[in-house]
Amino acid sequence: MKRLVILLVCFGSVKFSYCQTYQLSNTFGTNGVVETEDITEPRKTIFTPDNKILTIGFSLLESPNPDLITHSFLVKLNQDGTTDDTFGNNGITITNVDFKDIPSDVVFQGNNKILLGGQYTLQNPSEGIFPNSPFVIRYNNDGSLDSSFGNNGILKITNFNSITSTDLCSVISLNDESIIIGITGSNSTNFFGALMKLTSNGEIDTSFGTDGVLNLSDSNFKFNLWRLQLTNDNKLILCGYDRTNTSNSKTAVLKLNLDGSFDTTFANNGKLLTDVTTSNGEFEYLNKINISPDGNFICSGRAGSNFLMIKFNSIGQLDQLFANDGIFRDFINIVDVEIDTNGKIFLGGIELQNNGPHFRIINLNENGSINTDFNNNGFLVLDVTSQNDNLKDIAIDNDSSIIISGYSGMVGNYNVTHAKIELENLNVITFEDNQNQLFPNPFNQELNLKYPETIKSISFYDALGKKINSSFVYNSTVINTEFLKDGFYFCLITFINDSTEMLKLFKRSK
């Protein structure tokens, strides 16, 4: 694997810029990859309150399976990729909601409870398969069903049986532990978007909307909901598309108050409609919401064959400095978006090559341009297994590592695959002979800090520039370095204003 060598000529401090080089982690699974059998396709990965990795998805029953029967799973991994044996059955929980079910979203609620939402299908032997309907499950922290919620932990929602197909697309937990779910559906004449409110124990809150359901469409606005999120100011952002004109869809973003009323300070009385492509027949929609560090929103989806993002502020104005007047339209085969605390945008998808699909990460700056400091060109392609690898979700952990979840294998024999990539190397560009403010040098069991600036993070790298994955304790004046062996090191200090300083140090035990 390619390495960048750091050349230093003194023991003094170094002011620098560097290329962000990512590689598969050598502390996660086998060479950065974990494959889990008997579960088929992941849908979403999040980090738990105890900093573990939780992935939801569906498991496809073994053949013969003419009806493609699927059931919902949760798998919980430790940071090293091993399964958390305190959760479910050897780290995995599989729940049969009904004839078949597929999850869509997962959040934590209150005392580490886990809320899982999705769609289920009921089969009646005499009438065939009924339309899809929403469900919500609540689990305890150990992966067992919470019997105090719904019917022994499972709530099946049957309010929408008149709609041909109805799915749960989002679930959120409010501060009072009540729950709002996003519902999407359609029948032969209408597209359907709605919110439903539940009490903390899984009962429908009939004071919300009409008997607990708030229909977001009307005769002049055919809205289909694809994602729902709670904002920092405790309001609701929804995204999807408007199909009022059936030959020309528009991206749609709505902002609501918690009581279900439109936030009239946002865009046009609570609705931001954008016609990204004016050509008829080119379908456009938004299905993901991210909140950027500057408090603005980035919604992503698709316009025709291209990946799409729009960036706007809290009152629904497009960010004219982002991409093309607030609209980014490029690339294909992108399936997920995440934003780090520095505003960098990570796109996850697949790269099609002669030997099949591979995981692909693309990194953009805040303004939508390619971040060429990321792996020298802004792109990273990973062939993580010997079979086809399809990325489904990415999750950023502490801005220094990314968890990729997807599935690998061939049709009918897929395994869930997790890969962890992490920031590895530094490339020094400029040098300054500032007085060393990290001492003594050489050092032994601890280093003293003397900086007027607030320190954001501290990292150590070996002589070849490889980051040392060891935990250490530091406060404003002292770093405990007992975990380091004797030898030369580079210490990277990042300050609260994101400026950086690096020093070359030598550890010598007494």
C-alpha cells in the first residue's frame, strides 16, 4: 500500500497542510472488513450511545423462496468489528413482523431504547398478499423486544389500508419521547405523504392531525414523502417530490412546526419546490436530509440519471455559493451522503469495473467542489471482497474514520459487509522554527503542553506517517504517553480554529 513519507529537519514545531489519505483499518475485522452471513442487505448504520456500530436491514429467507420473504435484522458490532455478544443472539436480532417485512429507519429513544420502522406485508391464503403497511418496533438495549410498547414490542399500523401501497420512511423521537413517523404511499390516482404521531408507548395520538394522521397532500399539491428529520430548532424538515404535474415532478422540501402546521417563515409558506430539470419525463426527487455545521441543510436524491443535492438555509433560500446556485447535479450510482464537522461532504456509492461493482467514496468541499486533498483526487475505490460489493450506507465516526455498510456476493447468496476506512498519513508542506511548546523532548511517560490556544484534538504518528490507533489521556497541560514505545514520533495538534501544528518527538525510557 502506498505511503507518504514525512521529512523533517528539526525538532521544532511545524505548520503544515496535508493530504487526507484514507486506508482500510488494520484494527477492524480482517484487514478492515467484516462479513456477516445469514443476513442479506443493510439499510442504515448508526453509532450507539456506547460508541458501537448498529446496522439495520433485511434478511432474505433461504431458497426455495418464490415470494422473496424477508425479515428485519439488527446487528451490533464493537469498534474492532467483532459482534457485541451482549446484544441479541451473538450480536444479531431478527424479527418476523408478519409474512414479510423490510426496515427503513432506526433511532434511539430515551433510555437507550431502539426504535425501528419499516413496512410489512400480510398474506391471506384465500385473498393473496395485501398491500404494504407501516410498522414500528421498540427494542431494549440488549436487542430484546420491549413488551411495554405496542403489542409485545411491535406496532402494526393499519390506518392506510385504502392506499395501494404504504411504507414507513422515517421515524423520529421527540424530547418528550413521543414519536413522529413519516408515511409514504400511492394508489391508482394519488400520491400520498403523511405524518403520524404516537405516544411514547406506541399508541396513536389522536390529538395530532385527524385521528393521529396529518395528510400533507391536497387537490393542488400531490406530495410524496421520502424522508423526515428533526431540526436543531425543534421543527420538522421533510423532503420528497411534488407530482401535481404528472409529466414533470419537482423536488419538494417542507418545514413544519411540531403541531403539524406549516412554518410560514420557510420558503413559500412552508414549501420549497425546485424544478431542477425542466424536461418532461425526467424524474427528480429528494430522499436524504443532512444538516451542515453552518446550520444549513443539504437534501440529496436524484434528477434523471444524475445524483442531486440542493443546499438551503433555515428560511428556505438556496445557497447561491453552493455548486450551481445551490444545486449540485453530477455522478451516478451514489446512494448515501454524510457531512463531517468541518463541512466536508462524503458521497457513498458504487464503482462499476470489469470485475464487478466496488465501494466508492467521493469527497466534496462545502461549496460542492471536489476536495482534491482527499486521496489526492477526491475519490476512493475499494475492492473489499473477491465478489461483487454494493455500498448501501456510510457513517462518519469522529471525522477520522468512516464505516461503510453494504452487501457482497452474488444474487441469492449475499452477506452483509462492513468496511472501516480511516485517516492514515500526513504530508508536510511548510516548516517554521517556532519554539517547541510540547516538552520535554526527549520525553518519557508524559508530555507537558503550553499553548494559549484551545486544543481540539491530538494524534500521534509513527516515523512513516501511520496513525497510531491507541487511546491516551490528556488535559490542558499534560499528555500521558505510557502507551508509546521508545522511538521517534510525530504529534499532530489541531486547535479549535482548525489550524494545526506538528512536532517531531523522541521517547526514551529511563
